[in-house]
Amino acid sequence: MKKGRLFFISLVLLVALSITTVSGCQLIENIQKGPAESPPVVTPTSSRPNTTPTVQIPTPAATPSPSLPSIADVVATVKPAVVAINTQVTVNFFRQSVTQKGAGSGWIISPDGVIVTNNHVIADAEAVTVVLDDGRELPVDMSNIATDVLTDLAVLRVNASNLPNVKVGDSNRLRVGDWVVAIGNSLGEGIRATQGIVSRKDAVLNDPDTGQEITGLIETDAAINPGNSGGPLVNLAGEVIGITSIKISAAGVEGTGFAISMNEALPIIQDLITKGFVTRAYLGVTSTTLTAAAAAELGLPVNKGVYLALVEAISPAGKAGLRQGDVIVKFAGQNVATAGEMVRQIYKAKIGQEVEIEFWRGSSRMTTKAVLIERQK
């Protein structure tokens, strides 16, 4: 009886083990094959027409976009002729004399040591040193500096020869959007280069030191920092077309720097080199550009011209009968709409020349003549 029960139990265990083994193999086989594939889903075709509009994608142009110019060759050509200018000025600070150091830039216009810079770079300096691109430091003879305050230009000389010099270009050929490169002693940390474009031509700004308008400026977005003043602004041919001079620093203002155009600066530089000073005709007025808003407020019959804010009594203007409040609209046969335009006409005139001036006084248009004299320093 016991043997029969044991045999039955063994048989049941054997059958159960066989079933488990077969199921286990099937499970392994299913894992290896992965999940069974789902039957394909058949989407019924709509009988309605396709109303989705067809979008035509334009084919890209075959012509590649022009690459930005490299300024490496320009810098290599001009940089040897750009100098760092270091100055020393003594100032009184709490009743004590303190020596202050300044830094600026300049460029060699003649291989015999003639250097162009801004007047404000060396103004009031007691000692000036020029550092050449090759590392030489040369003192400047302080008795041999020529300056022009009105245009913020200066010419220095160092005792050297066979120096690298740069070519002067024609700033009148510049166009808004042309690439330019500013090279100078930026932040007093050595000669560096920045690039940008011409943002505007013939810009005019008021000089806070002289009260006069500086005309013929080139506006650029090339980075201009303290120390750049007096350095060259060059075109991609490596020609100087401007002298870096002014940067507007104000909240919200970015990339707005100015350079004196070479066509405005070159006659001044030539006078400073040959004579040591600039000879100019003189009228004897302080003027500003009349705006439409100012004309309406003053009740003037014209909305553009040159408003005379001050007329010197003993001057060509005073002797010609001009008065404060007059509005000049024509000078020496040329229409003038801005103070800068009249300044240019005065500087073009010759000393001793008699010029005809048309102006408005109140509601009357009048004409007078003035004999220009030489402007004193």
C-alpha cells in the first residue's frame, strides 16, 4: 500500500516537473523573440478631397554670402606707425602738488619724426614721451609742439629718422556702412585694434571747452576707449581717413564714437607743420544752428539758419552792424542752414576779404558786408 502511494506521488511530481520545464522553455523563447507583432491598422481613405494648401519653399540662392573682411593685413601695415603718448601734468590737490599721468595715441605722418595727435591729449602737459612700436621711448621737445584748440589737433616732433609712416586717404569717398579700423593706445595698455563701420558722415558736435561746433566728424561704432584719442581711423586700404577724438559716454549709449575726418584735418595739420599755428579768417560771432522749434518760440519768420547768440562789438561782425538775435541765411554767396556750414565758409575765406551776409532781423530780410580779419590765438 505504501509502495503504491509513493509511486503515485512520484508520478504526479514527474508530470508537474515536465509541464514546468515546457512552460519555462516557452517563456524563454517568448522573451528572446520579443512581444508579438500587432496586426497592421488599416486607415480608411476619406472620400473628401485634400484641402490643405501647398507651401512652396524657396530654393536657397546658389551665390554664397560674402565673408567678413580680415583686418590683420591692415593692422600689420598701420600699427608700426602708431605710437603711445604718455604725459605728466602737475595739479594742486588739497594744497599739495600732485603729478598725474595721462595716456593717448598718435600716428607718424612723416618719417622724420612728425606725429599727429589730439590737442586734448597733450594740453597742459609738462612732459610728453612717445613710445614707438619697436619699444623705444623718445622724449618730445615741449617747445616744438604746435596745437589748434578749435579743431582739437596737435603736431609733435621727436628726434628720430627713417620711421614708418602711414598714408593719408580721402575721407570724402567714405560711405555709410564702410568698414573702418581704430588703432591706438586703448586704456593706456598698448596699441590695440578694433573694427566697425562708418555710422554717419559730416556729424557736428559742440565742444564743451570752446563752445564752438566741431564739424566734419565721422561717426563710427568701432570701440573707442580712453587712450585711443589721437590715434588713426583707417580704411581697409590702410589709409588714415580720420583721427579718433571723441566718445559719447552716457547711460543707454553704445558704439558711438567720433573721428575728425582727414579732409577737414589735413589743411590744419599742414599749417601746424609748416607755420606752427593755423591762420584763419575771423568774423566775431558766437552762433548756433536755428531749429524749427526755437524759431517758433522766438516768433521768427524762418525756421533754419544761423542764430547769433553773441556779437563782439569790436569785430568784423560788429562793424558790419550784425546784432544778437539776427539769423544769417547766406554767407559769401553760399546758403547756410547750420552754424557748422557758416564756420566752414569763414575758414575758406581769405583774411581781408569782404563778404556779403544776408540775414533776418525780426520780419525783415537784410544784407550787409563785413571785412574778415585774422583770427588771433
